[in-house]
Amino acid sequence: MATSLPLLVFPQAKTIAPPKGNGFPSSQPHVPGHGKQVVRLGAQLTALQQEFDRYKVSVSGSVAGFEPETVLVIEIAGSVNEFRQAVEAIGLEWLGEWDVDDIPPGEDFFERNTKGERTNKAVKGRMFLSLGNEAGMRELLSLWEKWRDNKTLPTGKTKWRDVFNQIVQIRRWGIEEALRETGMLDRWRDLLDPINPAQPIHCQIELFYRKSEDRRRQGERNVVALLEAAGGRTLSSFIDMPEIAFHAVKAELPAESIRQLLNDLNSEAHDTDIQIFKFHGVMYFRPTGQSLAVTEDGEGVDTEIAEGVVNLPPIAVILDGAPNVQHQALKGRLLLDDPDNLSAQYQPGERKHGTAMASLVVHGEMAGGQSDPLPRLVYVLPIMQPDPHSMSRSEHVPDEAFFEDRIARAVRRMFEGEGAVPAQAPSVCVINLSIGDPARPFIHTPSPWARLLDWLSWKYRVLFCVSAGNYPEAIDITLSVPDYLALTDPKKVEKVEHVLKCIQAQLSGRRILSPAESINAITVGATHSDGVDNYHQGQRTDLLPNTSLFSPAARLGHGFRRSIKPEILLPGGRQLYCTPVLDSQTVYQLDGGLASPGQKVAWDSNQAGALSQTAHTRGTSNATALATRSAARIYEVLDALRAEHGENIPQELISVLIKVLLVHGAKQDDAACKAITAALKTPDNSRQFKEVMARYLGYGAVQIERVLACTEQRGTVLGFGEIRENEIHEYRLPLPPGLSSSQVWRRMVVTLAWFSPVNPDHRNFREAKLELSPVSGWGDLPLKLARQDADHNQVLRGTVQHEVVEGSKQVAAFQEGDSILLHIACKKDATAHLDVAIPYGLAVTLEVAESVQIPIYQQLRTRLQQQVAVGAVGGTP
């Protein structure tokens, strides 16, 4: 067994001046000429004006103080710099923007290749939202008429020439966006079939966020009045979170109003007279009262469990349902804080999800006693409760409450306290969220919940580990049972490839669940693996008999702006499916039983007083709990570096170092990559196949033991700091002389992670963009390394950059004292000026095979100590 050695630490980074130059201008797609745009936009603007006039008439006198306004959707091809200033210059209120990359190419708009030739690629562009009243509409139409007639636009408004040149579409925000795109119309049709006239329908109404507080209060009054006019009411107070631009209310509407809306939209006019559905202040109608944690019912098996008590303060938090703190696996190991006494609402056997997650965080998989329990308390604050209106009493947040409010309160209570109660867990570094909203899969823009996690992460320097979500639906493998069984190659390759293609066909329904798109959080997916050796298969089928692959019940990426999400995968238990009863059937339903395979966890029994049951469960919730456990183990390693080795690691940078090390242990499995490539690679996606692979595997499965310690042939070096806009921090990784002129396999893994402030008004959202690069480029390093795994552009879109480079050709000769220079650059991304310091962590691992007698670790350690000595004498190296 390889000797375990402590992690190494870089000397303080050297700050150097950024290089000069403005880079390369972005290319713009082909757009129609002036004459054609006049015809195209003339029709759109005429329709817009007519629709606004009809809207004015329909709302006239409906609400006291109601000012007719409209939200404009302006979709352009390419980009227009300083568009916000152009919007506000004519009296429109800016509401936001986001990128679009799926404008269909056609005769008017299309992309060109590097040779200037037309391509069939979708056109990239941007979507802008702005709110205007009658005066703003008049000004917009006046500018249009001047542009149409080739007249000079007024000073300060000339940017509108570019806008009119590039507009693909201009229209009002309406029912299509507010209701249809969120799935509410389909959901309401299902609820009202058959209709119960007395049935109240609950929903969440999200408002466009107005910068003026007076405007927000007026919007609230308007919503209340329009709800009452439709026979409805509010269920909650309005939530108003300026930090994340979130303004919403929970509401109830009578079934008849919903039925009338559906009938109106099915009519020839495709319109309705119910004003709440047309109110300009409403951005979205969304479902409410969703079950956020669904756990199979049933009894586990009695298991002998050694009890234990720990007293060290917590660094890990679980926000979930209430656990059974008296379970033998958890007693004395949890610090329960339940300010709203939600635990009292549970009946015996209903604390299953919280108990299972706490078990995995504290113990890991309980199979075979392979892991030691954490040496610290785990802080638990319940944020869900049983749903009394659900047959299964599944856990949820009730209709009158906001999940965002419960999360914000919980985190504030940890770090600042609440009322007269002091901070309850100020030392925590990582927060586990093994839950997600099944009614809100990620589409285009970050949800309020994700935006909240990003803001809290930045404000409190804390890491969230978030579940990517589970996909509980059946899989149609399109083969009868005999035909499937006929795929009998010894390694089951044909079966795996066939099922992978079937899963690919479900991708649109497998998007990650909010808040998994959070950019500052680590999102966790599940591998199809666990610690069970043998199990009885029965009438069950393993559709992906390859433990290196992702779980067939997992949700898949990408994240915001096609970033890598989930970033990492951990074991989530092998998920089997029920074998169809009839040979002709092709649909396999998920098996939710408590028998193995799966991960052995503590289980809350339906029998009061039964406190030693265990069961086998599966899912990305489990994988996320294991990620949080791994984060807690990383903390102990970092704390030992400070206490035992004298390393000066600031407490405020511990969480970001945990983040970087969690990802640093990730690697895409070769067997998984081979299977996915064989099943899914085509001539059409071959050039972007690394992005395809990342959707299924992220950065890869985490081998946590690799980042907790080094070996003689593997050294990991940590860097950390705070960096400002336009700064570059330089680190020197000394080259081990034993590698000079050698011809051995070697790998270097470099990971950078940071917490970014966020700007909910900007399409990029992320305010700080950090980028790590070697001075000479990855391919030009003296070790002759080639990039593996992730796409070189995709790794720059989130808040983690993870690079894996390998080589086996002969290394060039180099001199004693030579180093690899690594630069970390900081740039603004969604802000005019980045006036804060950005916390980051860096991890670099250099290794050879364990059988190679080159003492990589010792040679790195010696030369890093020399850098420290030089720095102590002559300044920072």
C-alpha cells in the first residue's frame, strides 16, 4: 500500500501586470438589408402597436391607479454593445437579458464560417426585456420611423440603428411566456379533467422585478386587485429579495377561472378577458406546493449499529426534512436546530429522507463497516414538512411558504443568528441540499432558488452541494423482453449501447432540477454503483450493467450557458428496473424497493421505538450526501495542515479550497467514455463530442482518497488567495528533476475554483470570470502533455476550471530549478466594474505510475521549500 503523505502548499502567489491588447472582436451573423428589415419590422411593430391599444382599452378602469404598460421582448441576432443604455435612453425600464443560441438559420439571418461561407448552424443572439408605458412606446415608434426613412437618429439614441438592423423579432411578453413555457397550461388541463367547480387552484406568481420600491408596491396592489376580480386571493405575503431580483406571491384561483382561461385560449381569438393572466407585471405563473423529497415507504431490517457521541463543532450542514435523531446510527452525532418545530408534524416512519441523508453524511455507505463516522457534529435544520393533503404525506414546503425564504432564514440563522438567538453554526463550510423542485427543470435562466444559493455562497463564503435531481419515469427500450435478452454478448456491450441511445432520446425531459443550475454550488450526479457485493435480482433488470456509468435514474446537464453540470459524480446506488410481465412490453418501470443493491443507510421505522433499521436506497440525493461527507473529510485535512504543519490557510478561504478539492479528484472513467462514444458519437456531433460527454459524466467520478493525501509518486500542491479585476496571480510548479529526459506515463491535474458575486440583471449573471492557464500553453509544457476529458471552452463557463493533461512520450531535458508557470487571471463578466476581491482555490497534482521509482512528492516538496526560503529573503517568488 502506498504511503500517505500530507498535501503541499504553494508559496504566496506573485501578482504581475496583465498583458496589453484588446483581443479579437466577436463576429456578427449575416442580417437582412435595410429594405428587407423595413418590411419585416414594419409588420411586427404595427401588430405590437395594435395589441398595446387593445390592451389599454381592456384594462381601462379595471384597477384604480392602473397604468397601461407592456413588457417588450426584443430578440436580436448577434450582439449590440451598451444596449441597456439605448433602452433607458428612450424611457423604457430595463428588466433583463439572456443569451439565445437557437435562432433558426434562414434567408435573412445566418452564421458564416471562417471562410465567410454560409452555414446551417443555429444563429446566436440575445433576448432583451424592457417595460414601457404609452410615452415609451411613442418614442420607440418615432425612432423606428426615422430609421425606416433613413433619417438621422437623435444624439444619445444612435445605438438604435444597430438594434433595428439586427432585430429578429419584437413583441409583447404574453401568455405564451408567462404560462405555456412554464408548463402551467398543461398542468392545469390535467388538474381540471374532470373539473371540480369548487376546487381551488394554487400557483406561484412571479413578478418582473422593478427597481423602484414604489413600483413594486403598486405592482403588489394591482396583483391583489386582479386576483380578487378573478375570484381568487393571495395565500402568502409578497416575497421581495432585491439581492436576487425576486418578487413573488403564492395565490389561489377558482377552478372556473382556470377553465375559462383554457377555453378562451382554445377559441379563435386565442385571448382572454381575465386580466390577471394579461397583467404586464407578471413574468411567470408556476406550480406551488411541490413534493421536494419522495422516499419509498416500507420497513427496513434490524441491524446492529455501534453508537457514538462526538462534540466537535460542525462544519457540515444538512437542510432537508427532519431526521430521526434517536436512531442508533445518528444519536449523539447530529446537532438539530428546529426553530419552527417542524419535527412535531412528523409521524413515525416519516423521517425517512432526512434520516437517510444524515446517515450517508455521517457514515457513508454502511455496508461492511468500510468507513469511519465523521469526528464532528453535523448541524441539521429542517426546512420541509409532511404534506397532510398528500396520500403518501411526502415532504414539501407548504403552499403559503416560499422555499427561498426558508433557505435564506436557515443560512442567516447559522451565520448571524435570528432575533435574540445568536449565530447557531458560524463555523460551517458546506451545506447539503439533497432536494430539488421537480416542477422546475432548468431552462435558459437561473431560477430564484439557484440565484439565492449563489448570493448566499458569495455573502457567507460557504459551499452548497446540490443534487442534480432524479428521473423517476420509466424507460422505453423499444425492444421486447425476448429481443432484449437476445443481446447476449459476454460483456453486455450491446445492451448498454442500446439503452444509452434510449436515454439520449429522453434528454429534454431529463434536465437538471432547480436549484442545480447554481453557478457557485457544486452540483452532484450519481454513478450506477454501490458497495453491495451480491444481491437477488428477481424480476428486476439492470439496464446499465456497467458500474462506471451514470445512474439510469439520474438527471443530466448542461448548466447555465452550457456550463458543465453536474460537475462531479459520486456513487448513487445501482438502480434496477422492473422486468415487464409480458414479453411484448418494452417499458421498464423504476424499482423503488428497499432491498439491495443500493446504498445501506439508516432507516426510520414505521414502528415507534424501532431505532436500528437500515435499508438500501439510491439516487442523486445519496450521491450529494456522500459529496458533503467528502467535503467534511477534506476540511479535516486542511485543518491538519494548519494545526500540524503550520500552513497559514485563512478560515474564509477554507470553503473554496474544499470546493476545488472536491472537483480535483474527478476523472472521466475510460470505460464509461468508451461506452458513451460507441453509442452516441455521430458525424454531426463529433466536433462537439466532449460537450456531449460532459452532459453525462461532468468532470467525472470523484476518487476522494486521491485528494486527501499524496504518495511518493503523486504530489498535490494547493494555492489560494483573493484576486481583483485585471490582476494575474502567478504560481511556480517546480519540475521534478527525475522526469527530465524520462519516458514514463505522467499526468497533471489542475483545478481552479472560486465564488463569484452575481448580477441578476445581466445575461452573464456571473460577475467574476477567472481563468487558469500555463504561460506556454498546455501543449507546449516541457512535460509534453495533451489535454484529456472536458472541452477547453466549456470549462470556462462556470466557477470551476478542471484540466487533466497526460503524456507518455519522452520528456525534454530541463534544468534544475525549471518550473511550470501557472497564471490565474481575473476579469469582469456581468458588471461594469468588479470592485471586490474574489476568493479562489487552486490544486495541482503531478504524478507518475506508482510502480515508477521517481520520488515526485519529495522532489516537489524540496523545491517548494526552496521557493519559500528565497521568498523569505528576497520577497515573494
